Amino acid sequence: MIKVFSFFLVLSIGLSHQNVLAQEARIAKAEISFEFVSKKVNGTITGFESTSSIDWEHPENSLLQGSVLSKTLDTNNGLRNWSLRSGKYFDVDDYPRITFKSKQIIVKDEKWIVKGNLVIKETTKPITITFIRKQNQLIGTTELYSIDYGIKIKKKREDNLVKIKMMFDIE
């Protein structure tokens, strides 16, 4: 009788543990920073919301989807922030959110290659973000040209390079 009870106890603990591992995770917190390379201007953006679902065992089944509030763009310079938030650049009154939704996730050499669409203002463009996993965090990097989204900081396209870093705490 004790052996049968022990067997079912071990079996139920094992199944419970397996169900916990198979559950999808979500993004609990995000830190997003950027650099306008030609201007050597660094900043952050907040107001992150996400309906992502992350499957650690089968990343290709995951969905990374979220947005940030354009008006939270912060370069640590009030006048520059006001200018970037104006109609000339990000136009935060008419376009309050910047959004992303993944279309494909591939794992290669322990990196998550996430392809999806980024929407800034009224422009939607494909973009690839490369993530690495560190414990319960996904750390991603990507680059874009702001001029491709109607945000012309400098005249030449190559002078509008923006590097972006994302740190997502997953639970």
C-alpha cells in the first residue's frame, strides 16, 4: 500500500512539475533604450504594454507583441524631448504608441531571431530583433533608420541610424 501511495505521489509531483514548465510566460517588465548614433544622443522610452506569450521549450510558438507610449521618449534634455515629441518628428499627439508584433521566431546558436512589424507613426516596416536569454530575461538589440519611419533627424539616411536595446523580465 505504501509503495502504491509513493508511486502516485511521485507521479503527481512529476506531472505537476511538467505542467509548470510547459506553461507560457509573459513579459512582466521592460526597459528600452536607444541611441541616435550620428547625434550621440541616448535615451529611453517607457509606457510598455504587452500581450506576449513566451514558450521557452518551443520559442517558435511564442508571440512577442507590445507597444510603448511615444510621449515617454526621454533623452534627458527637456528641449530636445519636446522637439522629438512634436509633429515634426514623433508627433505623439496623433501617434501615441509605437507598436511591434512578431511574425516569426527562429532559434539559432542560442539566439532568438525575431522577425516582425514595427509601426511608428503611420509607417509599418519589417524589422528583425535578436534576443539572447539570460535566466528569466530576454535581452534584444536591433537597428533602424528613423528616416524610414518619417522621422528625419539628418538629411542622409545613414545619418539617421538608431540602435535599440530591450531588456524584458519574464515571469
